[in-house]
Amino acid sequence: MQLLDGKIISEKFKIKISEEVVAMRKNSGKQPHLAAVLVGNHGASETYVASKMKNCEIVGFKSTLIKLENKISEEELIKKILELNENNDIDGIIVQLPLPAHINPEKITECIDYRKDVDGFHPVNLGRMQRNLSSFIPATPYGIMLMLEEYGIKTEGRHCVVVGRSNIVGLPMSILMARDSNPGNCTVTLCHIYTPEVKLHTSQADILIVAVGKRNFITADMVKPGAVVIDVGINPEISRQTKTGYKLYGDVDFDKVSSKTSWITPVPGGVGPMTITALLKNTLLAAKQRLL
Ligand code: GUN
């Protein structure tokens, strides 16, 4: 078993991004600028957004965090997004999900100018991605593709099973792995909540990608020997030793599964850092495209 180390690779990418930012500022005076909108005080979202802002700073981007009250109306939020669309200094916009129940996330996603949609959630970007045209690719699947490419994992002709069909991870992941691309060109099975026997599929997977949000969802009996296993889960649990502080667990029972695999991502330090790096790459791309 070998580890797919997202921390090491993301550091390499971030050095490259920083160098490009230095060159961009020298050549055009432009500095990439990401705006993040955070509605309410969802604990995990606050942590994720803070990490995104910190990483912008690390690579030399400008970043603006717009914190809005939980009770903000859908209309007011849309107005804020339209302002960001119009703001010439801003290259990328993300609205952190989940949103409060009274706000329709689909409507909000469609309001973001697709040329600034560095999360790649807008239907234009999703459609262009499916057609293999240049687009912003959602950060987590994009980060996984970068990781597979970096480690030279062969995907062509292999059977990829994705568990979870969220708009953020599972669904775009299944499209990318089925696409005529490298990585890609897989035979893809997409399992979800209505799949009667998930194990039937996962145990056939050469490449298994899991994004369900349940600790230990994937046990050793569900994994084919020699498989590549990508664990997207981030499940915080209070540490048993100290009873304080959280420890993060993936969706895969790492201790029992890892010895069966050829490659596996750890949690933390696997997919998580790659997600942020992919968002930075999308923001740099948005800034470059706005220079053209
Ligand atoms: N919530 C969980 N993951 C993401 C993400 O990648 N982007 C946004 N906007 N919200 C999220």
C-alpha cells in the first residue's frame, strides 16, 4: 500500500501558483482576487472558508470574505452576488454551501457570473465540463484528478466506482472519470442512496471514490484487493483520549482497508488539501482569462 499524499502535492502546486502570481503582477499589475460569501454561522463552513482565505494569502491572492447574517433574504443575497459579478476587481466568487433552508442554492448558483464561478457549480460550467470543453471544474473532483495525474495512476479502461452523487463531489467526479480524458476513460458506476447493495459494486472497483459523509462506511470486505481508494469523507469526532478537540475520520475504515489497497488517501492530508489547491488553480485561471 502507498499513500496518495495530498499535503505534499498541494504544497508543490502552491509554489507554482505563487510564482505565476508574481509574474502576473510584474507583467500586468494584476493580482488574482477571490471573494467568498459565508451566510450564517455553520461551524464547519466557517473553518473551510477561513482555510480558503488563508491559502489565498499564502499564494499571494487578494481575498475578501463577505459574512452575511443567517436571516438574510434570498433577494438580498442575490443583490450582493450581482454586485460581486459587476465588481471589476474580483476574479472569482464562491458562496459557501450549505445555505440556510429558506434560500434556494440552485437559484444562488445560477446568479454567479459563470466566468467568475471558480467552484464550477454553475450549469454552464457543468455542461461545458461534461462536453470536455474548458471550464471551471468543481474543486474536490478537480483536486482528485490532479492527484491521480501527479501519481501517474492509470485510469484508462479501468472500472471506477463513485459512492455518493452530490453536486459538489460525486456527480461531477463520475462525469470526469467517464470523460474522454486522462485521467478519465473509465467505465463508471455511480452508487447512491437508492443503490440496494453498494458492496456488490464497490468490490468490483479498480478505483473507488467515496463521498458519503459517514465514518467507516467502507469496510475491508467491500474493497477489491489492489484497488486505488480515494476517501473524500471528513467526519469530525470528539477525541476519545482527551474528550476535547476533534479528530477527523474519512468514510473508509482506513486501518482495516489500507493493507488491501495499492494506493489510498489518508484523512486528513489526502483529498482535503487538494480541494483548496484546485480552488486556487481555478481562481488563477479566472484572473488570467479576465486579462485576455
Ligand atoms: N461546501 C462544501 N464543499 C464546498 C465547496 O467546494 N464549495 C462551496 N461553495 N461550498 C462547499
